[in-house]
Amino acid sequence: MDATVSTFSFSRAPIAITELQGRLKDPACGGYASFEGWVRDHNEGERVAHLEYEAFEPLAIKEGARIVAEALARFGVEHAACVHRLGDLAIGEMAVWVGVTARHRQEAFLACRYIIDEVKHRVPIWKKEHYQNGDSGWVNCERCAAPAVQPHVHSHVHAHEHPAAAHAADYSRQMALKEVGVSGQARLAAARVLVVGAGGLGVPVLSYLAGAGVGRIGIVDGDRLEPSNLHRQTLYALADTGQPKAELAAARLRALNPEIDVRPHSVRLDAANAAELLEPYELVIDCTDNFSTKFLLNDLCVRLAKPAILSSVYQYEGQLQVIRPDRGGACLRCIWPHATRDGLVGNCAEAGVLGPVPGIFGSLQALEALKVLLDLPGQLGDELLVMDLTSLTISRLRARRAAACANGQCVRLVEAASVPPMQDLERTFASLDEAVRAGFTIIDVREPREVAEAPAPGVAATLIPVQQLLHGTPDLARDGRYLLVCASGKRSLAAAAELRARGFSAVHSLPGGIGRLERPLNA
Ligand SMILES: [Zn+2]
């Protein structure tokens, strides 16, 4: 023979071993190892009558060829090939064949074992079992290949290298849907989705996408877990408090489905890093609780023509919008031309929320994501879905694409360089007394109810709730030194930014809010 044989192929006819062996023969090779997998008549207590194999062939052949090439390089063998059957197979028929020739037997054994194990793990092949009782079901190859296929040649080779192999992902329940099937599952395996925010909305989105077998999932979240998150963020545990949520979520998703590629980014998405974070993904899911990130994601997705699924919840209600700039659809700004400044509408911390509310909207986001990825019918189009969960009423409001949007004027992307330095807006003090000594007047922007429940420690602060501060006529000097405080530092930051924009030059916000202040010694 003149060239190295390194092939992975499918066959709809019985596998012709003699011909394949002939192709692998080489006078320099003294060792030949082969594996054959046969169809067995029972699996997990069920009597199997016959089997069907299906594969997403373009993807499967590419991955199979890669595995064979890896085996050649890794074990230094001369020739290797693998053939997998497709279509209907009877009991006792050969489902898969691997052959390897090498100078010595040990490399041949190892390479043979490597190829069959990796093929079972990585190649998108699905098996439908037809049982003697008339039932049938799709089963992931890996899950059942081990018990259903007889090891033929290499049973004396070392213990299995993949301890997780006994528990591989099983997508049979969704593949049973005729709209999903083998090709839909392969589309999900090849899909790349970025989820921004791993909180109340993000948790159901991440869980369902990982469970569905979405091949690559990016997670962006700069926060660390707090105990108050847990009533709605069911992916986490109390013992994880203080850990970065992106990393925690990634670990849970990998445990849920070891076959997918999960990439955590423990950063806050902003104008400086957003484009780079979005670039490798084909679909973006906004699970954040702040408007500036929502508008930033909207604007980038419109510019990059990437679909995005946006949701917001407020107390007992929420809304959902799927934007399809790739199909000329309406965007977030077509509905809300004037972006609301962050912190001026309460988020979960200030407004309060019941756990299932973001749970429901996150589940809807996951559903719409799967519809987009699988191109299923009934996708939310140019409309805004609004649901009030106290009365369980749903309305769908028509969203028209603004003329400005079609001209590309909807988008107001700020260049990273023009983002004002936010550090200057925030001033850290160990106590409010320290701030007063530094010449600041303290303004507590919380609601009276919040102040009554948790008064600011130390010196008396002037109480001006944020709405009154921004929309009323508070008696403030434009050059006065003010330190705004609230519960978490978000509302005070937003209000400080707004006041700066109105010409108050020495307004600052206390980062972390009053919760992070030292208690005075005499309290
Ligand atoms: Zn628009």
C-alpha cells in the first residue's frame, strides 16, 4: 500500500472486515488489533428486537477522522480505521469495527481502545432501540453501548480511562420530538450561546441549555454568591456563599452535563469587554437586572446581527423580547427609545421578588433559545410578551421596528474610550463619620421604610429618597460635597451619575451601600 490509512466512515451495509483488514496490512507491522461491537438482545431489563443507528454525518465524520488521527499520533501506530453502521440492525450484527496495525502489539491494543472509547464519547451517533414489547426509544450511544455491545478482542487491556462513561448525557426525551430528532440534537451540540447574568433569570436558562446539550455555553457574571440570592437561584448552595457565581454555575453545569463546553467569565460585562465576550457566540441571552447592560447588549447584537433574548422582571411581573436583527426585526430601543438610567427602577434587592417569578421568565428565555437554535415554529417575533403573575394574565404587544432602526440609528453604542471613569463617582469610607470629617454631607437615598428597618450607622444622614432627589426640588448646592448612600450602592451610584450629568461636580456614591460600613464602637 502507498498511503497511510486513517479513516472514519459510516456504512449502511454490513461491514466487510476482510477488505478493511487488507487495507491495513503492512509488511513493517507485526501487530494488528481489532474491536467489534455487536448488537445484543437485551438492555437494562428490556428485550431488544432490533436497533436503528442515526448520525449527523458531516459533523460525525469530521470528529471521527480527528479521533483516528489522534490515535495515530498519540500511540505511534501505522494505520487505523473505524467503520460505524447506520440504519436498521438485527441482533448479532456488527455495529462498529475498529482496526489498527502497528509495529508492535502494545501500541495496536492501546490505539484500538482509544479509538472506540473516544468514538463513543465524542461522535454524534444515536441509537433507537426497538423492544420486543413493541416500544422503542432513542438512547445516547455512550449510555448503552457498553452493556449492549460485546467487547470482542481487547478485554484484557487496562481499566477504562473515563470513569464518567457509565453516566453520559441522554437526550432521548427531547429527541423523541419529531421536531428535534437526530439532526436537531446535532444542531444543539454545535450551538454556542452566551448567557449574561447567572442570577434569577440565568439559573433556569443555564440549567435547561446544559441539559439540552447546547455544545458551548459562556457565562458572564461578576458577582459573588450572597445568601439572599438562594431563594431564586436554585443552582447554588448556601455553603458557596462568597464564591464567584460564574465559576459556581460552570461547575454545576459540568456536573449536569460533562459533554458540553462551559466557559465562565467572572467579570461584569461593559462597553470595554462586551464585543470580545460576544464574538464567539451565535445567540445572546440577557439575564441581567440592569438597564445599561440590556441596552449595551441590544446595541451590540443589532450591530453584529446576532439574535438575543431579553427579559426583565419587576416584583410580580416581567417581560420577554426576542430580537432578531439577523432577520430585520425590532430591537429594544424600537420599544424604549429613551434608555432608563440604572438604579432608578428598583431591582430585586430593593423592590423585592418571589423566587418563581424570575424562574418562570428564565424558563421562557430557555424555551425561546431552543426554538431559535432548532428553528422551531412559534418563535416570539416582533412583539413584547408581558406577564402579570399575580393575576396570571399574559399580553403580547406588537413591537414595530422604528424607521431609525432600519437606518442603523437605533443603536447608540458608546465607544469604550468615551465611557466616563466610574471610579471617580465612588468614594469608599470605613464609616460615615469619616466621610463627614472629609467634608461630605451624607444623603441617604433609600425609601423611608428601608431607613426605618436599617438606619445608617453613626452620624445622622439627610434623607432624600432617590425619586425625590432626581425629580423633586432638593435644596442642594451645585458645588457642595455630597456622599450618596443606599442599601447596596447601586441606586446611589445611578443618582450620583445623574446629578453629575446635571452639573453637580462633587457628588459621590458610597460603594457597597450602608451594609458594608463599620458599626460605630458606641452603638
Ligand atoms: Zn431598534
